[in-house]
Amino acid sequence: MTEQKKGVLSGITVLDFGRVVAGGYCTRLLADMGARVIKIEPPFIGDMIRLLGPFNGESWSMPPSISPIFLHCNAGKESVSLDLKKPESIELIKRLIPQVDVVVENFTSHVMRSYGLAYDDLRRIREDIVMCSITGFGSQGPLADAPAADGVGQAMSGMLSVTGEEDGYPYFAGNGIADTATATTAAMAILAALLDRFRSGTGQHIDISMMHTLFAMDGAAAPYYVVSRGEHHIPRGGRFHHLSCPWGVFKGPQGRYMVIMMTNVTPWERLAQLMGRADMLEDPEFATPEARLKNREKVHEIIEQYLQSFETAEAAYKALAEERIAVGIVLNPWEVATHPQTPPDMIRAVPHPFTGPVLTIATAPRFSNSPLTVGRAPLLGEHNRAVLREFLKLSDAELERLHRDGVLFEDDTVAHLDVVPWR
């Protein structure tokens, strides 16, 4: 067993059937907050994102079964690898249920039912169990069993309809927002269900979909469509925004991009004065919000000329920020990781037996009395023996038989944990 964590969820045990990002990141959030997360993985390959690449980097010398995205989504978990197609594996899972608080899964809606592990099945074993099912489209309706992934969630939620150039292709959000937004919302719902259980003594099932998570989170376009019953149409704006101008992406110095956003007159007046263009405050092409929105191409061109008068994007940022204008530089993830605004403890050097310390991103919440604990991502089947000895009191002989019979699987790297580093 890994060392007991002291976070806000210390004492909560999660059985994690989550795969890829939506399920994996949900339980990663819970792990960082102190929950004990036991990840259930299929044999041989395990979670498919273990092998997700390609990746090149001299600083990376992990075993091939741990990719950067797997490490990120599964830090601090324990791995039990078993074959759910074998009845004995299902019996092992059912024997674990009385000792866990939460079950998380993100299969299509029929899968857990086919294993005899649906919510109603688990509730008969532990009445107050909290179960969260993450799917593309929800457990009911005509698409309940349809496969989905992040880009499908972005498309079917309405998000892509307003993302990209007006007359071109819709653009994906490159950071997998459908997966991670749904994972975060699921984690919040699990915490609420646990709170309710502490009050009422009853568990419940949480049904959450990527499609409806992103739809509900849309605070820019969806409300206008819904209140107008679809009569109000918002075209894709590319680097512009449909609500206000200036509000969008601008090319700044050094070929770098910046975002400027404003929704009222005061920031616009400050920007016009800063640019030496007080005339724009009276010019009918720019004087009103409606006029600026109509002439947004001209507004952006003038602002970009001003931004490019600076030697660096940082200098341009400073000039605008000092005037209390909402502005940001488009940063890549490493620039975010090393930015002076990023708390030093958000990038953790986590020990690993094969590589030495490896940098890992901590999840975002900060608690005044309960610091986050970030562990390493597990090898496939690394904790088969430890978990099943502790929870089910299985003997070494029984564990050997289960491995020999293919009920349990242990990656070859597990045997080398105390021998030599991976090369």
C-alpha cells in the first residue's frame, strides 16, 4: 500500500475503472486531494494512454508503458490489472466493493452492466456506494451507447460551432477541454455525493456526459441560442469575439500573440489614450461599442500596429496591464510552468524508480490546511499483490495462482523495480 495521504479526502477509497483522460483525470483530482485511488486496468496494454505518443525528449527515459499523458492523469494511484472477461476477476471486484467509497468508470453505458457491475449491482453489495459514470452522451437516449472522444464532445456540445474562422473549418481546443472539463465536473459531483452521504447515509449514481458538460459550461454562445429558441445565430469569429471589440487575439512583437478583452467603455478609453489615438473616441467608426464591433478589422489593425511598436511582448503586456486593461500573452505550457506567477509547488519533482525524479504538474486546488500530495504513476499491475493481500487477505499462493491463470496481470517492469533502472 502507498503511504496514507493526509489531504482533505484522506480515508476515502476510490475504485477507478477510468480510462484515457476523462476518467483518469477525474480520479487524479481525487488522488491529489488525498483519496486512495486503486486503478483497475486490463492486462497486457492496460489503460490505452500508457502508450499514447509519439514523444521525443532527451529528458524522458521512462519504461514504454508510461507516457507523459498517462503520468499526468494517473499520478498517485495504485494499479491492479485483471481480466474482466474472466468471472473470477468480477468476483474479486465484488469482494472489494464493501471496502471502497467511490467507483468511477467511463465505458459506454452498457459495459459495466454487462460485467454485472452496474450501480444497482454494486448497491446490493454496499448500499451507500457512490458511483460516477462518465460517457460521451449520457446513459439514456439514442446515443447512449455511441463511442465518443474529446473532439466528438467538442463537436456535439455546440463548442466547435463557434470556434474557428467564420468561413473555414471549426477548430479544436488543443488541450482536450471536453475530457478535462467533464473530469473536473465529475470530481465536483463526487464530492457533493460524498457530502450528501455523510449527511443522509445514502449513496447515489452520478451520470455525466461530455456533450452536456460543455453545453452547460458555455457562458458565451449557448445562452443566446437558448433564450432565442435558436433564432439568434453566432458565427465563428476566429480571432474576434461576437460580443465586443476589442476582444480577441492580436499579433504582437516578436511574432508572438496576445489577447486583449474589454466589455465596457473605460478600458477602451484607456487604450485609445495609451495608443495616442484619442481621436478614436470621437470618430463615428470607433466611438461606440456597436461601431467598433462593425469595424473590428480596422480596430484590430490599429491595435496590432501599436503592439508591434514594443520590442517585446512582455513590454507590451506591461504597458497595457498598468492601465488595468485585461491582457495576456499566448504562452506555451512550458512557459506557463516556468512563469513567475505559477506557484513553485505546482511543478513537482516526483521520485521514480526507473528515471529518478520526473516533473509532474499538480492539480490546481490549494487548501490552507491540507496540502496536495502528488505521487508517481503506477506500473501496470504494480499493486496487484499489495492491494489484494490487504483488502481480501489473499495468500501468496493464491496470488500466484491468479497470475498463472491470467486473472491477474503484472507487467515485466514490476519485477525489475528493485533491480535496475529502465534503459
